[in-house]
Amino acid sequence: MKIAFYAPLKSPHHPVPSGDRLMARQLLACLGHAGHAVALASELRAFCGDSDDAAAYAALTAQAAAEVERLSTLWRAEGAPDLWFCYHPYYKAPDLIGPALCKRFGIAYATAEASYSGRRNVGIWADMQARVLEAVRGATVNIGLTARDRAGLAAATPEAVIAPLKPFIDAAPFTGQTPRPQPGHLVTVAMMRAGDKLESFRALAAALRLVEDRPWRLSVVGDGPLRGEVEALFSGFGDGRIAWLGQKPQAAVAEILAEGALYVWPGCGEAYGLAYLEAQAAGLPVVALRTAGVPEVVEDGKTGRLTAPGDHAAYAAAIAALMDDAAERRRLAHNARARVLAEHSLPAAAAALDAIVRKAVGETG
């Protein structure tokens, strides 16, 4: 099939790395792996971060209308796609292009990871979120990557058609590494920005202070606008305890993970966390919080340990227990890699996603 792909929040070509950009790229790869001809339909970033910025929203809607006309002209000349696939429309970044085109050309419309939050209905966001709901209601299918997201959509729009798809990664760069864990080597990979990321760094620092007497060292991969604040959270641990490695390409991240003994990232507010899947594919047990979408990708007692949010002592105890038990780390590591390959890999996702989109296009046709 011909599929037009659009990510209103962040294009797959955006220069700044993030989980959104990675997932957009993974979905493109997944659809291609299933044999479809996928093209990025538009680079328009439909993002409004200020609920009171009506001027920005007006400018954005005008740009979107121009994109609708541009694509209409293109499709009349070259033929319309079979499906418009929109990744992650939400209150700050609705799809202002796809629904109009699908109605005009009579093609199927699909969303992946659409979300709704009633408390965000303020200022321009109320209208933006209304557009999200309208698109979800009219979609042939809405693909939810977590049970929490699917439940949220079902509650907001009971008539919406919703299908599950497990979060996934291209595991090959990570499973291609031979695990060579170094005792006491903890690893985390995360952007350094405000909000949940900073809260996770704060929780990690608090927990590590409770096991400061243990012979651990921490490698931190990532960068961001709050790097100074993040580094300050870990001040006082002593020279050589923390390695600030900065942003790294995927191949380098895979190498670093292969040398880790544990992957430690609390995951405050994490939608699901593709980095957890990468770490497990590399053969690392995970220590995280039992919160948000983390349990979708980390199985407590099988691929890692999950502790209660806000309980720094429990989180620290989980790290200490696994540092002390090499046999348990090996068991969890084996399970982690096997689970990613069986349930969260590109081939597994491609088969599931292919079935979903073929049904959607068949129902529209």
C-alpha cells in the first residue's frame, strides 16, 4: 500500500533527538518492513506550547490549510495514497492536515499514540484538543501503544475504533552486542530537560545517596538544556563515580549498554520508554518505578525490578539487591533480551501493524 506518514509534534527528520522522534522513525521502519511504500507527507510542525498564543495558532492553521492544498495538487497529479498515518496527535500538536485530505479523497485515516487530557482544555488548547477528538472519532483505526492510552481514548470517545500495538524497537543494534557487564556499572540514557526527566534524575540521585557505600559507578548518556541542574543533583559523590558521556549515536549507546550491569532510570511519567527496551535488548536488567507506562515494557521480577513511586529507599534497595546477586542479574538479563525479541522487536511489530493497517484500508475500500 501507499501510506502517507505525518508526525505533527516532531518530524522524523527533526535535528533534536527524543523518544517522539525515535518512535516516528521506528514506525516508518516498521511499515516499510511490512512491505508498504511509506512517504513523509509533510514537515509542518503543528506545535503550540502556549495555551494563550492565539496568533501562533492562527498562523499554524493557515500553514496547515496551505499544506492541504499543496498535497491535494500533488495527489491529483500522482495519485492519492491508500492511508494517512498520523503519529502522536495530542492537545499541543493536533493533525490539522490529514482529516481534511482523507475526507476530500476518500482514503483511510489512522492514528498511533493519540491522547486526550480533559484538564488541558484551556485557551487555544481546547480547540486543538477538540480537533484531536474529532480526528480520533473519524479515524478508521486508532493504535494505542499502552493500556493507559487506550483506556483514555475509550473514555473520551467511546465510539472510537482502537487497536493495540506493543511498543517496539529495532533490536538488532543492541542484540548484536555481546553483553560484557562490569560489576557495579550502572547505566542510564536520558535527555536532560524540565519536567518528568528532571524528576527522574532527582529520584535517581536520591536513591544512589542511600547506597553510596556500595562500589557502583554510573554512566549517564544524554544531554539537554538542564545539564547543569542535573549534574548538580549528583554533586558530592566523588571523583570517578559519575561519567557524563553526553549525547551519543546509537552504535555508541549499544556499546555502553553492553558493558553495564544494571539499567537505572526511575521513569517518572514515562509514556513507556523506548530506552528501556534498548537496554533490555542489550542484556541489562532494569530498575524502574511502577508508574505510568513503564510496566508495559518492564516486567517486574522477570526482566527487572519495579518499585513504588516516591519510595527512594525501595528503589535503592532494589539496586543494591541486584548488585549483590550476580545469578539473579543473569536470569533477568536473559529474560529481558528474550522478551524484547519475542514481543517488542521490529519483525513482531511489523506483522501486527501490517494486519491493523490492511484491515483499516480494507474497511475504507
